[in-house]
Amino acid sequence: MRPLNREILAIALPAIASNITTPLLGLADAAITGHIGSAVYLGAIAVGGTMFNMLYWVLGFLRMGSGGLTAQAYGRDDGHAQAVVLWRGLLLAAVLGTALIALSGNVGAAALRFLDADGATASLAQRYFSIAVWGAPAVLGSYVLSGWFLGMQNARAPMWVALWTNVVNIAVSLALVVGAGWKIEGVATGTFTAQWTGLVIGLLLMRRYRPRRVGIRTLLQGSGLRRYFSVNADIFLRTLCLVAVTVWFTRSGAAAGVTTLAANALLMQLFMLFSYFMDGFAYAGEALGGRFHGAGDNASLHRLVGTLLRWGAWLAAAFAVVCFFCGGPLLRLLTDRPEVVAEGMLYLPWAALVPLAGVWAFVWDGVFIGLTRTRAMLASMAVAMLVFFAAWFVSRALGNHGLWLAFCLYLLVRGLAEWCLYRSA
């Protein structure tokens, strides 16, 4: 195997393992809650989890911004810049996490109004949120550490943090719910305890690098701070565009009926599985691309891009084939409702097409984050979002087929736009 492929896999494989374990945190909460005694607790966990997903998703720029800037500093062998990115990110995570706790009452109420949960579910979800929100600084700090480790070419550290976070969450939640007889409070306490444990483990792993101490005046220095916030603001706005497409996709599926909504949700799970794998290669593009760019090694950067595109093409083709020919059994594994399976089979070809349409978007996103070309990422996402809404409007007569067509075009345009912007640089 060529050295570049080994470097890619050394980052991609641990990142894939970390991505796959991440959903286990919510799955463990749901499994434990399912034995409390009432279905309303499951609904409350689902709503509460969605509230946090919305908040943490739009704050994901803390990971991506830290990763690209650190990788470039690593490529330049600039230990001071690596430390500045780390401490500045952790400071911002602490400020934002504290603000979320302080505003948790208003934030939680607004999120519940948006989700439109019924009275009993909303009350329990608010209780879950008010306890679990104490883990917000830890979650955001872990985002920064995850990006920083990736920039330092280390994908194993975030993997170990994710694994231990899940172990602690299951252990503490079981002890409090099953052992001590707590209910949703036990699940929420287990969640934020695991999140703080994950942050502590990440900080201990970070100490191995012995990052330099940096004064607060340096962290708040004008030019460096402006660049840091410019990069993160672009990623934040890009994420809002992504959320807009995702929410509209779900909303349009819901308008077509409960069965169509359920079928779309299951088919999107197949896409999410693909994304867990592709994100691993995107992380490799982020870490290695940033490193080569920081070192001024454009030849290695171009070889990296070509190699990642080939890995992505093979992976997308494999997922498309599996989805098309094994989609029926997979849908029956996910649900025992025959009407949902039948509805899903109608749109299965679209789900098989999604990996082929979206593979370039994943690869280029990783490369652009590593290059900190976040303004170009935002521009390509904005264009793709406009294409999605335009295609959906034009093809509304096709019903749910038109929605899937718009989604495939959105993914394809994202990748093509970034390819054009990369070539024109």
C-alpha cells in the first residue's frame, strides 16, 4: 500500500469508528428510558435529544475551525500557533457553554415551541434538558479537542474519548435509573456526567503534546481573533444552510403523509450510515490537506485530493449497490410495518443514487476545511441550497420523487461547485 493511502487510512478508520459510536449515546439513553415504565419518557428523550442536536449541530464550527487551523500550523511546524488555536477554542467553548446554561430556560422553551411536543412530553423533555444542559461546556470543549487532535494528525484520541463517553454514560445511567430508581433525571445526569468525563479524558490525552502556555492577551489579539471568527462564522452560516435543507426535506415528507415521512426517515438512515464512512475520509482530507497546505507542499495536496476522490468513488459505488440490491431486507430490519417498507421501496432507487451524487461534497468539504477556504464552502453551500429549493418548487408535481430529485441535485451541486472553486484558485 502506498504511504499516502496508509496516512489516509490511519486517520479515516479511527474517525469512522468514532462516528459510528457517537449515535450510541442517544441509543443508550433511549434503551434505558424504555424500561422506566411509560412511553412518554421515550418521547421526552427523543424530543430532548433533538433539542440538543439542533444546538450542538450549529456549534459544530468549533471542531471544524480548530481542525483546519491546527493542521496548517502542524504543517508549518509552528507550535505557538497550534497552542493558540487550542486555548482560543477552549476559551470560546467555555463562554458559549456557560451562556447555554445561563439561557437554558429560554432556549429550551423556544426549542420546545418549535418541536410542538404535547404537554406531558414537553414537561419531561424540559426537565431532561435543564439537567443535561450542564454538560454543554464539556461537549463544546470536546469539539475543540477533537478538531485539534485531528489537526495534529491524531484520529485515535477522539475515538477513545467517544468510546469512554459511551461506557460512562451507560454505566451511570443504569446505576441511577435501575439501581437508584431515578427516572428521566437519572438519564440526564448520566448524559452530562459522561460528557464531562469525555472532556477530562481529552484534556489528559492533550497533555501528552505539552502545548505551550499562551497569555489571554495573545488569545484576544485582533488579527488572529478576526481570522478565527471569520473562519468559524463561515462554517456557522454554512451549517444553517445545511439545516434549512434538512428541515425542509423532513417538512415536505411530513406533508406527504405519515407513511411517506416514515419511509423517508428510514431511507435517510441509509444515507447517514454512508456519511459516517465518508466523513472519515473527509477528516483525512481535513488533516492531511491542512498539513500539506501549511507546509507549502502543493504537489502532495493535489495527490491527496485525487486519492481521496478515488476512495470516495469506490465507497459510494459499493454503498449504492448494497442499497439498491439489499434495500428491501434493510428496510424490513428497521421496521415491521409493511406499508412503510412498500413506500420505501418506491423511493429506494433515489436512496441508492444519493451516495453517488454526494460523494464529491464530502471529499471537498474535508479538503476545504483543511485549507480554511470556508468562504468558498459557504458560497458552494448557498448555491446548492438555492438549487434544492428551486428544484423542489419546479418538481412539486412529482411528489416525493421530486423531493428526492431536489436532494440529489443539492448534493451534486455542492461537490461540483467546490471542485470548480478549487480549480480556479
